[in-house]
Amino acid sequence: MSGQSASGARRSGADAASSAEAPVVEARGVGKVFPGVTANAGVDLAVRRGEVHALLGENGAGKSTLASILCGLYQPDEGTVLVDGRPVTLRNPRDGLARGIGMVHQHFRLVERFTVAENIVLGDRRQPLVLSAGRVRSAMVELGERYGLSIDPDARVGDLAVGEQQRVEITKMLYRGVDVLLLDEPTAVLTPQEADALFTTLRAMAADGKAVVLISHKLGEVLAVADRVTVLRDGRVVGAVAADATDRHQLATMMVGREVDLSPRRAQSPPGVAVLDVRGVSLRPPGRPARLAGVSLQVHAGEVVGVAGVAGNGQRELAEVVAGLRAPTEGTVVVAGRGTTGRGARAARGAGLAYVPEDRLGTGLAPSLSIADNLLLTRPLGFFVDRRTATADARCVIERFDVKATGPAAAVRGLSGGNVQKVLLGRELSDSCTVLVVASPTRGLDVGAIEFVRDLLDERRRGGVGVLLLSEDLDEIRALADRILVLFEGRIVLERAGGDADLTELGLAMAGAGA
Amino acid sequence: MTALRAVHLQRRPRVRPWQLVAVPVASIAAGLAVGAVFLTLTGHDPTMVYPAMLSAAFTTWFGFTDTLASATPLIGTGLAAAVAFRFGLYNIGAEGQLYAGAIAASGVALALGEAVPAPAAVTALLLAGVAGGMLWIAVPAAARAWLGTSEIITTLLLNYVALYWMRYLIFGSTSFWRDPTSTNFPQGKPIPASAELAELGLTRVHLGLGVAVLAAVLVTLVLNRTRLGFHLRVYGDSEAAASYAGINVRRLVLAVLLASGALAGLAGAGEIGGRAHALDPQGLALGLGYAGIIVAALARYNPLAVVLVAVLLGGVRNAGTALQSLPGGRVPIAISTMLEGAILLFTLGGELFIRYRLRFGRGQGAATAEDLESVPVASPAEPTTR
Ligand SMILES: Nc1ncnc2c1ncn2[C@@H]1O[C@H](COP(=O)(O)OP(=O)(O)O)[C@@H](O)[C@H]1O
Ligand SMILES: [Mg+2]
């Protein structure tokens, strides 16, 4: 769904540039080895003016390393980087910028206490000794209009939302006059709406003759916005294809190295009795607008109910009320026949509920504790904690879920995103629960892990568990849900069967149209 | 800029166990080296003073037992700081809680009188110390648990209240704690002999040492083996995770702070029953509570390490006193205070080198300070991808 608004502008830029022209930046046989890991090996990549070039690969495939080499942050161990067909040595990012190559890193490099304008001129040696605020401002206005990047030059960066900070980074690079902009997983921190806006910006830049390298592991956005896609796996290029000559399935297979099944899964048998009954739940903090207003829903055994909604419209509150972490102002929650309203998280668990929160590290798991300890987190414990059994249990989970870790004593914060989610699911799903509340279970995971998680939830559904799935990602909802509810400003504004839900209708409802 | 280019910090990929030991040892050595400079500047010979300190504190039987006696209250206050700081609760008030424990312990011992048999009197004295310490932290603990009031400020301010209250109890003419026979200079009334803690032979080592070590073992067991300890570790790591798991966070905060106060109060009772035998401001007001914070920090908040560090620091303090009578010349007692401070500073600074290492020359991989643009200052919320 992402990027539809951008697709109109698509490819017009690519047509403008002749394909015979030398790539503006090119990697030939680039290799980079870190202690113990080969991050890049024999990588070839050619990026042309006027195109959005996606660099696709799973986590750890070597995408960030390659981009860092192209912008001058890292030096390749072997191979060459060419700019406009000529080999160059980029000793640092300043060299890269001097040749018109700039990168927006996954972790922004801004000074929070400075204003937007100050950040934009920071480190720019072309600036006169006395800064001219007016010049920066007018340049920002011009860039903002041309590429749809509006930001207040006088705002403090620390006060801005993440999406706005990203616009500052992009503006900064454009202000430096880059011809090639590398963006490292820019959508990882954005809402779908912000991502759409970013894609419009990227298309506008390509149409203007700039080259954009978009790093991603999300198939949907790559297909929606890129002209060409280079796929990396284990540090090597698996292939480079035109976006309109490929599809999700092919890209997923190239990326993961095996067949991946991401097709939607639905219940095979009719739903059973209601295992979760939420009636008239409202949450009204005093003096502020209601977060939930009269929400009623039922989840039956063997059914996945998806609750879609843009973040901030009450999904998190709904999940927390159901899980017993918040007491609603009005209404009741019944889990497997037992009233648990406002009786705390333990009461809800006692009644057979498991909860996988969206914030995995920090809420669902204690980051610096071990895997073994984290698996105990929601278990009822005796006065003494039995370490030996806990370690043995952790071994089982590690084996059953194929968690990549050094052992039960490994701290969860050192695990990759997919493995973190496996530990969390391993704990929440191995209990004999009847109701499972999961929030954005595949967010941020790569394709292989997404398939794993979906299979797992589907298996639970077939085992008779009632699943409440909350997410703002419609792809995620539609891949699993038998029924879809849309939450907008704390109310359920739409209900559809999972199979025939219309994407546009759902999207409009999420945006509040006709509510 | 050029200077920065030559040296920079790089995060260690992995912290090895030996680094956890080597770094503090190197820090202590560095502290002693700085001390040597000061000694030389003030006309003392470090090669004379340090061996003399060593023998005064550790290598003679008399010196070592004195060191153990000095270490006893430091174990208590060190544990008090360790249990709280470890979980992000900063009880700066061990000093005041120690006074409160001392006041309560001596009050109870005096009230019981000679008639009560020794085991009962000693038990009552220690329990009174625990109760006094808990009482002194009760209000800051409750304020923190229910109102979120910073315990740093409240516990710190109460230290002064406790100090002046203790002085008042000694100097006040009608005070129960005042020794009526001390006419020229007011003193605390001595506690009955039955309430005194047994001493080891002719040394100054007393039962309080055993109690303090037992407390350290107990704290370790609770933290590592029990449900409470497990919940505390979860809370110390992430309060959100604790709430998610249905753990009663308020109760944990109360438990930790009360336990911290109890340990400091116990140290106060030990000083009354084992050393001073009366409420005595000169002997107590040595900053034992604040020194406990140093002990806990050096021990990285590990209760068993607290015992070892307390002995080390007790030795430094003890040697400071002994040095004044060194034949070669009067070494000021301030030297031991200076060494304590130097060791603390270097250890806290050394913490950095447990997690980071120095790299010389051009670095790769790490974001270096060579270019302002590459210094990561603001970063978005950690994305879930890795
Ligand atoms: N600075 C570094 N030091 C050591 N290893 C690194 C460093 N940067 C990346 N790696 C390793 O190189 C591999 C590729 O990493 P990266 O380029 O970040 O992948 P991606 O961006 O595709 O997720 C991974 O195995 C990663 O652990
Ligand atoms: Mg990366």
C-alpha cells in the first residue's frame, strides 16, 4: 500500500536519463571484512542518475556496509568505487560529499540542541565565518517546495518527531548539493503515512536527475518506489532486476535464498466459542480526549481478529486494557469466561491470556537479562527461583524456535530483531493460553522471520487459540486476520471479513474518512 | 582536531572477565601513583610511606584485625548503597540511617539495662538498629513509591536532620542518652555490658563483622535465588517490563529502600554495640555512610565484592591513623582521605575502559571524532531491525 501516491511520478525521471550514460556511482568487486565477518564480497553495483535504486537484503546482508563504503565512511578492503566512470578514493564522508555523495544513516547524526538551520550548515566549510541565517532559510524554502520537505528552520531538532528529523537529514544533504543520496532503512522509523511522503520526495529527487539509493528489507516498498533493485545476501550480490520485471515472490526468494510463502493464511474451520469478550470499553483520562470510546469486540476460539489503525488511535490502549495493564473507565473484559476488568496483568494471565507487546525489548523483555530469565518473566514463581529448570527450558525454546544465540545465558539485547521476537513468542506461546493478544508481531523483521512468525500464529489458530492482532500495517493484518476491525480515534469504525476486505476502504477508514 | 584524530575511543565488541578485575586494579594503582606525587611534594618518601601503610593495615596481625574492625561498618553502609544503587534507587542517606540506627540501638540497650541476658540484649540492639534505619528511610521511600519524589534529595537532607538530632540527644541536658556523670564535656551514656558485641580475643574485631558478612551473603542469596531478587533485576533493567509482567513496582521500590535503610541502621548498631559502646558523635561522624557509596561503586554493586572492597578501604583509613605515629615523620591523616578520593575517581573513570578501548591512529568502522558530521548525537528511537 505504501508508495501509491508516489507511483504517478514513477519512472519519468528514469526515461529522461539515457541508460547508455555512465553510472554516477559504481562499485566494482568491492569487498569488506570485519573481524570474523565478511560483510561484502565482490559486490558490483551501478547507480544511474534519475533512478531510485533499491538495495534489498535481509538483516546482516551487508547493505549498510556497502552504502558506508560508497559515501566514504568505510574504505573497501578490495575493489574500487567509481564516480562518473572514474575510480576514486573516498577517505572520509567529506570526500564523499565533495563528489556529490551523501548518506542518511539509520541513526541520525544531528545535534539535538541546535536548531534545524544550524544543523543544516553544521560542518559545511563553504559557510562564511558569520552565518547568514537568511541564506539558509531561503535555500530551505526552495528545497522544501521542490521536494516536499517542509520543516521549520528555527525548531530545535530535539523537539522534532523522528520523521521530521529525517527530513532535516535529507535537507542537509540536498543543501550540500549531493547528486547521489543513500538512505539506510529510512522507513524503519516512519509511520506508513510518513513513508508515503518520503517516497514522494524520493521520486521528485529522481525526476530531478538525482540518484537515490534506498536501502530496505521490505518488499512492498521496494516494488512501489524503486526503478531497479539490487539484492544482497550474505555480503554478495544475488542479482539486479528492474522493479517492473519482478514481483514479491521472486525478490523474497532471492533475498532469503529459498522459497518463502507469504501468502495470506485464513482459518480452516469455523470459529468456536467466544474466548475474549470486550464490552463497551472506554478509557477517558481526566481532562483529555478519550483514548477508547465504547469499544466492543469478540474473539472466538480458532479465529484471528485483526484491529487495524494508525498509531495513536487507541490500539495500544486497547491491548493494554485487554491484557489487564490498564483499568478502563467503563466497560468489561472477559477472558475465557472470567471477568478480568481492571484486575491486573496477573489476573488476565491467570484466565488464559498471553500478550506480545509491540515494544519487544523494554516491555515484553528485559533487555539486559538473559534468555533464561526472560522466559521466566511472566511465569508464576515460587519463593525460590529454580535456575536449573529455567536454563533447561531456555535450551528447549532456543532449539524449538531456532534462536540464534550463544546460549540460555545470553542477554536478549544482543540478539537480532528476529531472534528477540522468537524469544518473546517462545515464552508467550508455549503457555497453554486460550487468548493471544499480539501487537505488530512482524514489524521490523526480515522476510524469513516474518514467514516464521506468521506460521506460528497460524498454527496457534488451528490449535484453537483466539488471536487478537493489532497493527498499523495492513499487509500484516490481511495476511492473517479472519475478521478485520478498524480503530479510529478510539472507536471501531469498520468491520469486514478478512478475505474480501478492500484495501482502499480499509485505508480510508484508518484515515478517518466517513467516520 | 588533529589531536583528536590520533586517539579515539572504540566500543569493545565483548567485555572479558579479566577486564572486570584488571581495570579496578589498574585504577587503584593509578590512585596510589597520584598519592605518591602528593607525598613527594609534601616532603615524604612514598617508598617509606606505602610499605608502612601496608604493614599498618594488612601485613601485621594487629594491623589487619584493626582493618577488619574499620571495615565492619563500611560493609553495612556499602551494602546499603549497593542494594539500592544497583536498581537505580539512589539512597544517599546511609549516613543518616546509620545515626538513626545508632540512636535506636543505644536507646534500646539503655532501656533494657543490665538485667537482660546477653544474647537477648544483643539481638534487641541489632534489631533496634535495623528498625531505626528503616524508620529513617521510611518517608523518602514512601514518597518515592507513591509520589515519585527523588530519593536523592530527601535522603540526603535527612542526613543533616539525623546528625543534629543525635547531637541534641547527647548534649541535651535532660536527654535519656546523655551520660549524667560527664560534667565537663557531654558524652553518651555507656550501654550495659550485656548489650556489647563479643570481641575476638584482644583485638577490636567484634561480632558485627560476622553479622555484616552474613548480611552480604544473605543479600546475595536473595538477589540471585529468590523471586524478589528476580523481580528486582527485572525492575532494575526495565520498569516497563516489570509492569508488563504484573510485578508490583511500588512494593519493590519500598522493599529495596527499606532494606537499604535497614543495612545502614545495622551498621550503626554494630558501631554502638561493638566499638563505641555509647552514642558518640566523634566516632560516628566519620562519613561512614558516604564512604559506603564509594565501597559500593568500587564493588560494582556486587554484595560479596562489597566485603572485599570494604576491607581494602578500611585498611586505607586505618593506615591513615597509624601513619601519624610513623617514626620517619608525621604524615597527615588527610593523606588517607586523599587516597580514598583518588582511588574513587580513577575507578569511576576506569569504568569507561571496561566498555571502551583506546585506539591510536586512524580508525575504521567506529564513528570517529575526525569529522563533526560523523558524530552521532541525535538518534531516533532504536529501530527494531538489526
Ligand atoms: N563496524 C562493524 N564491525 C564489525 N562487524 C560489522 C560492522 N558493521 C557490520 N558488521 C557485520 O557485517 C555484516 C553486515 O552488516 P551490515 O552491513 O550492517 O548489514 P545490513 O545493513 O544489511 O543489515 C553483519 O554480519 C554485521 O554484524
Ligand atoms: Mg543495516
